[in-house]
Amino acid sequence: MKAKLFNSTALIIGYYGETYTNSKNQPYPHKGVDFAPKLSDWTVFNPMEGGECVHIDHAHPNYGKMVMIHSRKHRTTLRFCHLDSIAVNVGDKIKQNQKIGVMGATGNAPNGAHVHLEEIPQKDFGNYDFNTPLQGNSDPLSLLYYLGCDMEEYKW
Ligand SMILES: [Zn+2]
């Protein structure tokens, strides 16, 4: 099955490792990839080949409404941030291309609605602190390309 993040092409609007600026004008490294769908359907899907919802936060100061899905098969975890609504619960088994929520701008998303996606590989997951912001420590694009997600760079 072809994996999807949205029902249309996922536009890449910000890369992992880029230098972003916070509200106090201080630079920080971007620890995820920012996406928005090419068309107007804002539904967000799990692209991985199965997984389990391991963590949800409804009001994280930075991430807003956030879902974390762990995949045994891929030995990694994806964190979907700034959602407007969440469609899964902790402990749910999540199928590939299952709806997990709707894109939004909750938490720290001053430039508007998008999905900030982080990856935490298995080797780092045991010590993962769910409450510390900006801890994605791997670029999720390789996994998404491997899964066949339809993505393209957004031309500003
Ligand atoms: Zn981001």
C-alpha cells in the first residue's frame, strides 16, 4: 500500500536542521519537518506500516495537540504536532493510512496551520522525555520517502 500523510501531496515547507527563530528572536535548530497538504483536505494519516499510539498531549505549550505513534516494524516513533483535533487514543493499534487527526495551528505555530513531524528512533526512545520540547533527533524524510509518501518541496 502506498503510504500517505494527507489525501493530497504533502508539501514540505520546512526542513529538519534548519535554523528557526522563536518569539524572542532567538535562533534554534528545527527538530522536525513541516508539512501542509497541497489541497484543502486537512486530514492527517499515519504513513507507517502499523503502529501504536503511545502518547497524546492536548495542550502542549510548543506542540499543541500532539500524537506519538510507535512502530515496532520500523523501530521508530513519529510525533505529529499542532493538530486541530485528535482521532486516536493512547493504546490504539494504528493501521497504515489510518486517520489520526486534523491539521491545525495549536501550540506554538505562529505562521499558521501545518504538521510539524518529528522522528525519535528506537535507540533513543527508552530515555525519551515526553515533556521536553524540540527533541526530535532524526530527520523523518528518509522514512517517508522509503514508505512512498507523495511529497514535494513547497516553492515560496
Ligand atoms: Zn516545525
